[in-house]
Amino acid sequence: GVELAGVSGGDLRTLATDLRGRLGGREGVISLFAVNDGVVSFVVALTPAAVASGLGAGNLVKSFLAQIDGRGGGKAEMAQGGGTNGDGITAGIAALRTAVNQAAG
């Protein structure tokens, strides 16, 4: 996961889509977070190989929504949303990593 400043939610989605494409056939989970004027935006994108292994972005975001006081969701390959607690991003990224590791088991 990466935290960016001053990047819009739409730009996060574009960046996540580009990074996912660069991973090609490899398993990968991309998580990007940004804070703008106290509002947290996030995108979690998975490569097709990661989805095939049983991971789902819509499920993974549930692991960190509480840390950022957020809401969001999506499909297996991409999920997005926002929150109000930028101070929770570091803990949110840690929770997401734990969720990915547990799911990949």
C-alpha cells in the first residue's frame, strides 16, 4: 500500500489500473490511499491472477475501513471508497497486508 497526497480519487483509479496492467500475469494487490482536505480516498486493485487465486478487492477493503472511518466496496478486481480519518491510513495498510496474507494462506 502507498499513501499519496493531493491526488484525486479518479487519479488513484487511473494509477491503480496502470500499475495492475504492468504486473501482467503475476499475482498482485495494489492499494493506493490519498488525503485531500481531510478526506481519504482509496483504491484496491487486483490482477486477474490474484482474483483467480481467490482474493477479492471488495472483500479486502473491509479489513481497513474501520481504521479510516470509511465506506466503500467494489468487485473482485477493483474496489474504492473514502473515509475521514487520514491518521488511520498506516494502520489500514497494515490491516490490508494482514488480510492479503491470511487469504493467500
